[in-house]
Amino acid sequence: MSDVYLRRTDNAGRVVITHHFAWDAPLFLKSQQRYQFDAQAKGQERVRIELATQDEYRAFAWPKKSTKEK
């Protein structure tokens, strides 16, 4: 099992980076991309999916400011 980090970019350019555990990382990526292709065929909004790095995920998920600003 391996860690997989995915960058999901919508049509407006908003990016979300997600973390997953997968037995076969290339197959998992392909299945996620296929799901988006099928969603587009059904008239739903398609999200572009690419591999991301652990560092990119950490920067996205754990911002440097850990306390709320007053």
C-alpha cells in the first residue's frame, strides 16, 4: 500500500490536494481520471486530476498559521 497525493483543479482554477492510500497508485490515478471523464460525459463539471507531492499536500492541508488571527 502506498500514499497517493492528488491535485484536483476545477474549471475556475481552484485547487484541492487530497491524500489517499492505494494498493496500486497508477491504477488508482487512472480510475480517478476515468471517473471525471465519465462525469463530464454525463454533463457534470469535470475536475482535472494530477499527481501531487507530499510537500504540496502538507502546504495545502497544514497552513503555516496554526492559530486564528484576532
